Amino acid sequence: MKGNDFCFIIYNYIIIIIYIIIIMINYFREYYQNNGQRLAACKISFHYLLHVADSIKYCGPSWTHWQFPMERMCGILQPLIKSKIKPYSNLANMLTLLQQFYMLPFFSISKTIFKEKPPKQWSKERVFSTEEYEEEFYSPSTQYSLLSQEHKHLIKFYEGSSNINRNDLEMVIKLLF
């Protein structure tokens, strides 16, 4: 990641946090009004949003202490358990079976069982890239016609968010759609 990209991400992150704090302050001013009887109007999730800035200050970015990866892993593993009597051994067996299945493509016998699909070939006219970036943009494989309003919105968006001139944008959009 380039330094400018990192600064841009941090800047946007700070802007979002400030925006959340402003929304929450207005919410509490309008609904709670520092009145204990109006406490039911305050959802706990709104209260947690007030602590996001402090959490980032003390713990760093949220991805360093987030519970989502672990929750996601539990969500992936739980459906694999089919036995209520021996859930741990059942989970271990299911994971072993899954790993064996994932290894099949590395054995020659799998080529006779599973037919390999050839990679999709794109003509050069359907691939867009610039010299500045290593990435390439592949046009959709199905035909879609843009409405005039969609066309205008795309031009307006990319014209304002990048240094690409209007003629190049028109050419790319006509090429793709």
C-alpha cells in the first residue's frame, strides 16, 4: 500500500468517525435530552457508537480487536456439526473430509472425475487498462445497454473522481456497453 493511499484511508476513517459522533450527539440531544425517563429512546447500539473513537484511540483500528473474524469462523463451523452426542469428533471428521476434498484437484485421478473448464478468453478490445496501474478491467460477458440517465451518471461520477478526461470516459463506456 502506498503512503498516499494509507493517508487517504485514515483521512476517510476520521471523517466517518466525526460524522458518527455528530449524528450521535444530535440524537442524544433530540431524544434523550439528559432525562432519565427518556432513556428507553436510546438504543444500546447507538450508545456503543459513541465509544468507537475511544476504542480506536486505545486499541488501534477496529480490525485489530474485532470479533467479526471469530464470529464468522463459528458461523462456518457450526453447520458442519451434525452429531449432538460427540460434536467435537464430528467437527474434526468433517474438517478432515473437507480438506481431503479440497486436495482432490492436486491428484491426477481428479482430472477424470472433474472436468477442468478452460479459462475464459477476452479479446483485447474488451479489456481496459492504463499504464499507471497493473490491474485490468474486463468488460461484462453479457450484453447490457445503459440507459441515458445511467450513462450521464457514470460520466459525471468518473469525471469528478479521477483525472480521466471526458473523451476517454465516453470511449470506454461505449466500448463496454
